[in-house]
Amino acid sequence: MNFTVEQIQLMHGNGGYWCQGDAVYIQANGDIEAIASYRLRMLQGAIGITSNLNTLDAFKTKNAIASKNLAYSERNQMLAAFCRMAVTSGFTAGVGRHEGENWESDWRNIVFVDLPTGQISFHIHDSELPLFAFLPVYEGKWDGHDTDTKWKRLLSL
């Protein structure tokens, strides 16, 4: 894994760098040049590896969450466009709420579309609701489909 200087500087918050597979502890702020020296000394066996894995894990987690949120945002933009096409094609679509079992409170919104192949639904985050403001409240109920069935129904159009 190769990190840019900017990414390494972001990880420095807790004093550790992750450098192309070698965890290196750098004490001085902004001492990026020290990384090459540390890596060379490690390769020569002159020093061991000192790592701050909490820093690395936090950095990876932050990037994974950002990537996941971007993927959901892009999916929801595509879903909003699909819903507009579905409604103009005469299909029923709307926004409902996930009731019951434990579920994250800001992910309880569900976009439903009734297709000739069956119902499909997607949970959306509260922050994405404005994308679907054109949809009415969904009057139907979830038909019990799972994710695999949803995608089969959508791709069978």
C-alpha cells in the first residue's frame, strides 16, 4: 500500500506513520524525510519496527467510512433518477419507514418501487431524503424480499 505525504501527515495525529507496509514511529511533527531513513535502517536490521497501530486503524477506518458513504451517496443519486423514471413510467414508488427490530435511527427511511418483476427497496440515510422529496409516502408494505431477490427483480426488467 502506498500513501501520499498528505495521507501520512493525516495519520500523524497520534505520532505514527504507516509507510508502504512498514509501521514507523516518527517523533517530530512534519519529519517526513525521517521515514526513508527509518525504513533503510529497518531493512539493514539496525532498528526494529515501532508502530502505532491505533493510528493506522483509525486512518483505515476513517477512509473506509468515507468510501462507504460515497458509495451510498452515489447509489442514492442513481436510485433517485431511477425512481423518477419509474414514476413517469407508471410504476408505484414512495418512501416508507423501517419499523420494528433494532436499526440505526438515521437509516430507517426506505425507498420502495413496485416493478412488474416485484417490489424492490433500499434503506437510505436521513441526509439523503431531499433526493427523494418528489416521492409520496409509500402506502404498501415490505413483501419480505431479500437483497438477492431485490437485485434479480431489478435486473429482470
